[in-house]
Amino acid sequence: MSGDANLPHDSAAEAVSPEPADQSVDQAPDQASAHGAEGPALEANSVPGSEADGDGDPGVVSGSREEQLEAELKALRSEHESLRSQYMRIAADFDNFRKRQSRDQQDQRLQITCTTLSEILPVVDNFERARQQLDPQHEEAQGLHRSYQGLYKQLVDVFKQLGVSPMRVEGEPFDPSLHEAVLREPSDDHPEDVVIAELQRGYHLDGRVLRHALVKVSMGPGPSAPAPAAAGPSEGD
């Protein structure tokens, strides 16, 4: 009987035993709330740029950006100076090329002018010789002479417009750069190496020798005549 009386007591204890499970269920919301309270706090501490994160310092970021801009400015200034120097060299080379081209064209034009005028100068020489030989006596000859003089004057005027001028050489010291000596002879009137006569006229073209003058040059006074022998004493002395 005692054993049967204990059976209800055991079953009652088993019925009461689920209470701890109820307590764990009641505690679960409290733990969840505690975990939820800690979650936002941890997330707030992990936000980049906060005071807890040293790498997000605004002063460090600003300094780095400033150094980068200064480096870029320095590179741009260096490139500007390089391009400016290159431009100045190209401009100087072009200016020298332009001057050289202008000088070459001027020299070529002068050379062509000299060649052309040199071919015409013999015609002027023939006019000069004809003028010296003509001596008109009759009215018809004088009319022809006037026509000739007018034509010669027109030719001389064209030469002057082109910058051609005749040399004046008589009585001047002999200069190989201007004169070509054809004859040399003694002269009592002129010292040595002085032009006595002009055989063919020379010409200048804008200060440049167009044609050398053919001249006769003095050799100075010739050898003096031997002095007469002194008379000896007479026989009566």
C-alpha cells in the first residue's frame, strides 16, 4: 500500500517539472532586447570617419590633396616653360630662314641684273665712240646728231634708274679692285701708279663693280737724260 501511495506523488512532480522550460521562454525576450541594445552601439562605433576611426582625419585628407595639386601645378609650369622655349626657338629659326631667303633672292636678282647689263654695256661703248668721231657740218648731219644724242641720253637715263654709274678714274691711284691696267708708261706729269688715261669706261651698280675700267697707268718719271760733259781746259791756258 505504501508503494501505491507514492505513485500519485511522482506523477505530480513530473507535471510540475516543465516550469523551468517556461522560465527559459520568459527570459528569451529579455536576452533578445539586451542583444538588440548592444547591436546599434557596435554599428555606431564602426562608422567610417567617426572619432574612433583615426584614418578618417579631415586634416590629413586636406593636406594630401594640397600636395597633389601643388605637384600638378609644378608639372604644368614645367611643361609650359618647355613649350615656350620650343616656340621661341622655332620663331627664331623661321625669322633667320625668312631673312636668308630674302637675302638670297636679292643676290639672285642683282646677279641677273649684272649679267643683263654687262651684255648691254658694249652698245653704250659704241655710242661713246660714235659721239667722239661725229663732227656734223651740214644741217642734215646736225639733225641726225641730235637724234643720236637723244637716243644716247635715253639709254643713260635708263642706266641711272637701274643704279648704274660710270667710274671716274683719270688722275686716281691705281686700284686693282676697280681698274685693269692695260698699259704702263713713264710720265713726267704723274707719279708712279696713277691712272693716266681711261681706255674703256668702268661702271658701278649700287656700289658694286659692274665692269672694271681698262686704264693706262703711269710708271713715274723716266730715266733722266745724261748731263753734258764738262768742257776741258783750253789749249791756250
